[in-house]
Amino acid sequence: MARKLARVSEPEPEPELDPEEPDEEVEEVYVPIGTTVEPLLYNVDDACFMLGKISKPMLFRLITKKKITPIKLGSRSMFTKAELERYIRECQQAG
């Protein structure tokens, strides 16, 4: 049985990237100096982080007990900053 030989070529060098050129096009947004932009809604991960890095199951228990009220966007649960702050104030008054 005859053996087939394959030609192995050297890998092509990766193109050098110009540090001045962005990797992909990014839309520029004007934000005045000294201002910050806060999201209007937070997802589950962000809400957990803002509540002291609680777990997702803990957040969903709070929702089930009606301690925190999410806003539903399709199947996603989102939270306003005001709702998270309200829950924290409620906990401070109870403790």
C-alpha cells in the first residue's frame, strides 16, 4: 500500500495590528466631562452585586417573598436603582 505524503506549510504570520486603529467600529457617545451615566435598569447579576454580592437564589427568594419587585422585560427580570435602595432602607429600619 502506497503512503500519501502531505505538504506541511509554515503557518502564516499574524498581521500586525496598528495600536492607533480600533479593533472594531465603536459609536462615539458625547458625555460632558464630570458627568456619569447610570443605567436605568439593572439585570440579576448587577442587582446581586449591588446588594452586597448576594447569590442569585437569594435574590429570587426575595422576589418570591415580595421583598423586591422586579420589572419584567420579556422573560428577563430587571431592577431599578430606586427599588434596590428601597429594599436596603427597609432592611436598615427593621434591623
